[in-house]
Amino acid sequence: MSIAKNFHTNNTIKKIEGPIFIGRTWAEYIKMFDLKRKDLFNDRILDCAAGASSFTAEMSKRGYEVIALDILYGEDPDILCAKYREHMKVLIGGLASVDSFVWNFFSDIEDLKEKRDDACREFIEDYRKNRETHYIKADLNFLPFPDNSFSMILCSHLLFIYDHRLDYKFHLNIIKEMIRVSSNEVRIYPLVKNRKLKSDFVKCIINDILDVDIQIVKVDYEFRKGGNEMMRIIKS
């Protein structure tokens, strides 16, 4: 699974080759996926394409059972940390020239960088200690788990947002695979791409995946303009 991302900075185009390795904070996850912590204690949660997010580390400290999965796990922690710094630097450069974001959760670019850096530090610390138990290297097309292994599957900032690079077959296959390993539900955020446009693949998924209940749910989080909804897929 490979995504190349262009960012425009001061009229210069910088390109990240391969998977983008940045992360989100635990607090972002709670809001993005409308998670009620008191309701999750009996759940086994899988975070797909987790990158340098702190969700698994923070939830594990609180006694929840969470596994993170990413195609880049398996690398040395220092290599992942360096990759995060490189990719975050490019991302920050792109944000400085784009008026497509809502500055509510983050007060400004410096606040975003500080919070995301904190998330990466928490991830790296937990990755060093619990690499074998909490972090799994895998391709989302072939999740290495039996059917119904997790109560809840989360997928952040991979599907729909990159529909110009990841085709519909990719989306359909990965969502079916996440449904397969979930015993209860899958949550995907965000549903928009550029310029507040919802991905056309959202409607296609609703039409093509049967025998599940698919809901579009408003959430109390919006950074990318229009990105205040998630897809909730509940198995029958």
C-alpha cells in the first residue's frame, strides 16, 4: 500500500514517496470517531493505518485492549521517528499556504505541530516497550486476523480522503476486509477530500456493501473543512 502526496510550499512542490507516516492525538480519535470510553471496556479495538498516532498507547494505559496496524511497523523506532519528522515538516509547509482548514481543535499551526509531536513521542515510547504486542505490520488488503477478531475497527485518514490516488476497488476490498475481522462495527473518518467535497466512493460503498447497516454520523471534530462526519458500518 503506497501513497505519494504532493504539498505546495512557497511555490515549490514537495513529494512524499510511499505511505505517509504522521499521527493523530488520542483526543482527536475520541472526537473523530465519537468514542464513549465508558462503553468500550468490553471491546477489542483495531486501529488500521495508525501511523504515529498515540491512541493505542493512551488507551492501553487506561486498561483498554487496542492493537495498532500499519504497513511501516516493524521498522526501528528511530527510523519511524525520523520519518514522522520528515513527513510532518512537509505537511506543516503545505498547511501554511492552504485555507482549507478549521482552526478550532487546534488554535494555529504551531499548536497543531506541538500536539502531533506529543502524539508521536507517546507512540514511540509505547512502540519501544510494546512493539511485539501492540503494533502489527500488515497490509490492510490482507488483515492477519480470523473473522470477528475485534469488536471495533477504526480507520483514520486513509480511505475516501485519497480517492484520487487509491481507486474504488482498493476502498471496497479494504472495507470488506475490515468488516470481516470485526464482530460488531467499523468506523471510518473522514469522508471528504479537497474543497469540502465528499468522496463519490461514499455513496458507492453504501450501494455495494450489503448485509450491514451503514450510517453517516456527524462528529464533534472538524479540521479539514466539511470533515465533520464519519462512516459507521454495523454488522447484522
